[in-house]
Amino acid sequence: MSRFWSDIVHRLTPYVPGEQPTLKHPIKLNTNENPYPPSPRVVDAIRRELGDDGASLRKYPDPTARALREAVAAHHGLRVEQVFAGNGSDEVLAHAFQALLKRDKPIRFPEITYSFYPVYARLYGVEFEAIPLDADFAVDIDAYRAPNGGVLLPNPNAPTGRALPLAAIEALLRANVDVPVIVDEAYVDFGAESAVSMIDAYPNLLVVQTTSKARSLAGLRVGFAFGDAALIEALTRVKDSFNSYPLDRLAQVAALASYEDRAWFEESCGKVVASRERLTARLQALRFEVVPSAANFLFATHPAHDAAALAAALRKREVFVRHFRLPRIEQHLRISIGTDAECNALVMALREIVGA
């Protein structure tokens, strides 16, 4: 049936998501999901929206997600016209490629980074240059000073977990005032500094965030972009030419409720960060080398054990981590932070495997 495909489909190499095990009780540390449930207010908000008979579902949702955008704008000290809401940050990034990054010069993003970036670039015909990380897997800001069509930078980076300080992001903005600079902050709430505070000073800055990680709403697909009103309008024009109702009614009320419960959010993030630090120390005790992380995952390698073999051995024990067969990182594992019980199970399995 491939003879009916358009030419671009033949040329695509799609993004491959992390495995979703079908086992009953896997130790699932491979997709960077939050190990804790969302705020109870989220569940209550969904129940209220559904009512007794679910009649609200017969009506379309608000295409502008106005109430949600107002709440998120207030949370960040922004105006509502500086907030865009989309069907997960992946969709928000896809709109940004179409609305902001299709230019005469290649855009730049790290060579080791979220693997959806080159997929989007090829899908939308955006030329790009992948810039190598330094020897410690850190982003070298100086490498982004050459003329380009835009910069896309995750902070913290994935799959490494390393974060740049806000001063480095500002240096990047000052060096690229004539092109869009997109900072993808999917993991920012686990220890990095957000660039949202610089939006009014830099009209070329777009910050992308998600509710999937720190707010435990990966199953609802809600993401945001924050920036100058002109940038947000560009995203909206693309959205309304593609899907004017991207966020369903339940997703809108649930995401709003998650922003209303700041205490739950802070407690959940705090538990993940504490578990991350404990797991780092325990992996290091097993002779793993662990990249400093400001995310809800660790990037680790063992000097005496092949990473692919480790991942396979863990899988046999129903413990799932992520392994990438890519240059420079094929000997690393990306390990999501689970509950303390899940982290304990991981460490016990690794002790058996590495013979410690």
C-alpha cells in the first residue's frame, strides 16, 4: 500500500516513544512519567464537568481554553494573550516549527536532545544544524552565536537532565535577538530556572511547558507556550488552520484544577527531587557514573557493563528503563524517577546484574 503514500511519508523517520509494557505490575522507569497521582482537585473537577450523565460531552469545548489560559497566566504573572494552550507540548512545538522556525537559515538545537526535534524539522521542511554538546554533556552557548534561523533549546536537556542557569539563557537571547528562541521547559519544575520571567524583555522568546511531568497529567495531553502576544498569535493562526478544538473539556478543567493546587504540586515535585538525589547516590555506590540532573530522570553509564545488556537484563526482571542506540550515548541509560519502592526494586535488580 506504500504506493499511495505521498513523497514526504517515504522520507520520514518517525519518533519512537518509550515502550508501554502490557504487564500487570511493571517497574516502569522509561517514559519520565510522574510516579505520583495528580491533585485530588483534578479528579473532582473532571467529575463535576461530567455531571451525572456526561451531558457536557455532547458540546464542543472552548476553542480558546480561555479560563485555563487566564489561570495559567496569573500563575506566571503574564497576560492571557501571552499564553497559548495546546494538546500537549509536543503539539505546541509542532505549531512552533510551522509558525516560527521555517526560515531562510537553518535552525539550531543540540545534537543530543529530545528526538522529536529532528522529526518535526524533516516533517515541516525546516533546515537544521545539530550542535554537539561538550565533553560533560552540557550545552555550549557560544556555539549558538553564529547566524541561524532560530534556536530550540530544552532546559533541562533530555535525555541528559543537565540544566543551564538563567544567565546562560539570557546570553543566548542577547546573541540571537533577530530570530525566535524557543526554550522547552518540560522538566523545569524539578530543579531548573524558568525563562518565563524574561518574556517581557525579549519579544523573540517562546517558553514551552507541559502538565505531563510535574503535574502528573501525561494522560490528558495539555501543554503551553508563553511569549510575546505576536508569537502567541502566530501559534494560534496555525492551530486554527489545523484543529480549532485541540483541548477537550475534561483536559481544560483538569489542568486548571492542577494549577489551583499549588501545595500538591510542590509536594509532588519535592518527593521526586528527593528520590532523585537518593537514587543518584545509590547508583554511584554501584559504580555508575551519573550526569548531574535537574529533571525527573537520571542519565547513567557503568564502566564495566554494556548499557544495552543492562537494559535487557532489567527488562527480564520487569524493570523498564530507556536505552538509545545513538552515537555518544549508546552506553548510557535514561532512568525515570519512580516511587521509593520502584527505585528500590531498580537498585536491587542492578545489584544482582552488576554483581555488587
